[in-house]
Amino acid sequence: MRKSLILLVFLALVACGSVEDEYYGCEKIDNDYPELFTYYCEGDEMAVRFMAPNLIDDVDNAEFSGSSEADGFPFENVKDARLTRRWRNTGVTLLDDCDAIDGWVGQAPSISFSINTTTKQEGDASINILKSSFSVQSVNWAKTLGVQFDGTGKILKLWIYIDDITDFDNSNSFSIIIGNNTTDRFQKTFNATTDFSNGWNAISEDIAGMSSFGSPDITTLDFIKMQVLLVGGGTTFVAGDFMMDFWRLTPVTENIDIDLGSAQAVNTAIIDGHDLESVDTDIKVFWSDDESAYTEAAEFTHDSGTMVEFFAASLTHRYWRFSYTVADADEVRNIGRLFLGVYTQPTRAMDLNRTIEYFDPSRMRRSRSQTVYGDVKNIWQRIKFKLKMEPTAGVDTLQALLKDLGNHTAMWINLNSGSPNGDNTVYGRLKKGFKRVDPLPTHGSMDFELEEDV
């Protein structure tokens, strides 16, 4: 087999050290210039694959709000999806969305409630916890749900907002409770001043690991409560000082279900912008024809960056599921982007002259005292490569794809199918229009210049 070599040169100062990682199929070589990292790469190992976002679109980092398309629930661990398809996070049991104060009873005469439609985590509003100036240091509020829920194997989750953490006593000052009544309950107590911080705090507790009092029945939960110890009885809360939002139960295994509307071919799944950890397990994608029984399509190999799985064969189904199990049930994971689709792979590998440049868009300035300062931004990649002597049919396919995307629509570009995770898969768009050359009637060549989008 023909072995060709690619020379890649990276500026260490621009790349902030990240280029010191070894590239698949590449050998690092020494040179006389310490600021340069030089690699020789086996060109025949560097197949390129293009994945246009045709099934599941881009997922941004804005918080997703519940809608009828999502069965009224936001995704537990997935951010806002501007999608035409139907998504939902399965297994979420809503206890209280905190869009209304109905049913909540505060300790009289200190505690009352109001709605906050500005500062919230989910839905239309959160609930302001209001405290008057009565000299009561320990206060509580509770709600009887009216419907019983089975908490077996479930995690209790909610959000709290604290404007000033010093309002709370420096001790076991904050408790969340779920159970059958005030006496028969599961309870978790925190030191608010060390366990929380100013702003929004996510609480996530495995019910089985919470302390139990009385004789609670985990299969018939219908009572929730919060109790706090303040730094002094004269501490008050006005609207915006202390809020709660989105009480719910979730399973230990998180499922994100996707309805493509009809059976469609898929041979690629991607997870990006996530904080899944290497100790988390069963990071998988499944398919189904009827939303009842799901069959595993692939299991992801964990990577702190982009995680990619190419299926052994294309699968055509309507319903899909991303799933993972968090190692610590008390922790919350976030995912920024998901992709399902089909890759397009040219017959030929990339030509010898593939280059990857690291681009820093930070704007640096110098003050009057000659101190350099700047607005630090993320480091981006620019990728340039050629496909030479590709059969005309392949060139036509790529041309149609790229003409449709132009430089306005981002796509996934995998630079090495043998090692797809991490920096080898980039989400970007054409920086310039592509160039096509047809040296032979049966073959053509194309030049690409792409810029990383996220």
C-alpha cells in the first residue's frame, strides 16, 4: 500500500500547549526551534468524513424551556435544541414546576411566596421565598402533592437560588425533605455556607441515600418540604433574594429520546460540549421502531472532548435514544450538542498537504502604562486539505453537499475514522468556497478550507 507523509507545523504559543498531544498515525520529530511542534503523518490513514446536520440540528448552550413538543418537560441534562423534531427526556417525574404557588404552605407568620418570571431555571417562573422581619431563625415551607410517586431507584432534584449565602447559619442549616408527611420522611441536610454559593445551585440526591425518619414508604411519596436555619431571626427575604424551581424525580440512568418523525438512515452518533466523566458508564445510543423496546446501536468510548461512534452498518429507524449512567447519583451532567445522521466519505484520503492552524481571536491592547491586556477568547482550528484524484461521482456528491451548506451552515468533519474522538472531529463551516478541478474525465480534485465553529 502506498505510504505518504504529511508535514504539520504548529505554533506552540498560539495553541496554548494543546498541540503537544500525539496525533493518530503521526510521529513527532525534533527540530531546532522549540516554539514549533512538527509532525509527520501517514497520509493513507487520514480518511475524511463529512456529516451534515440533516436529522438532528445544532444544540446551543441556552437553557431549554419546556414545551408541548417535549411533553412539558425540559431535558434534564441537555441544553436548548432549536429542532424541528420531537425530543424529550424520559423518566423525569415532575413534582412541582414552581410556575405557581398553589399548595405551598409557609411557616406562619414569617414565610410567604410570590412568582418570579425573570430569574428561573425551567418553565414560566420560579417561586420567591419571602420572609418577614419576625424574629424567627428557623423557618420551613411544605407542599402535599395530592398524587403519590414511587421513588425507588430515583434521584430527587431541584434548583435553589441564593442571593447572599451569608444569610444562612454556618452549620447544618439547609434541609430538603420528601416523604409521606412531616414525620415519615427522607431528609438531606446541607451546610448552606459551604455546600452552596451565590446564584443558582443544583441539588441532586439519591433518595435511597438520604436519612430516613419515622417509617417512610418510598413507593408512595406525596410530600415535599424545605427547612432552613438563618444567621439570625431578623434576616429577611424579599423577591429575588431566595428562590426555588423545578422539583422532580429522575432515574439514575438518563435517557434522551428522539423521534425523527419517520424511519431514517443513521450511521453516525456524536456527543459534544459535555461534562460526562470517564467513571460514568453505559454511554450508548439505541434505536426502536415502536418506542417500547430499544436495541443498542453503539457504545461510546469516553473522551472529554467530542465523542463519535460510526456504526458498523447503517440503521434505518424512527426512534432513537441517548443514554448514560452517572457514576455518582448526586451529580448532574450536561450535554451541549447531539448529532444523528449519515456521513459522506470520499474514496480517496486527504492529500499530503493537510494543515491544521490554531487561531486565537483574542484582541490584545496596551494601556497607557504599557501593560498588555486583552479580551481572551477560545482558540479555534483552521483546517486546510485537498482531495486528489477522487472519482467524479464522489466529487459530485461532495459538491452537492457543500453547495447546500455554503459557508453559512456548520457541519461535522471527521479527519480520522480510525480515531474519531477529541480533536479529530471538528464542528465547523467552510471558510472559503471550495475549489473543484477535473484533471481527468473520470476523476477530480477539491480544495477545502474549514474553520472550527465551536
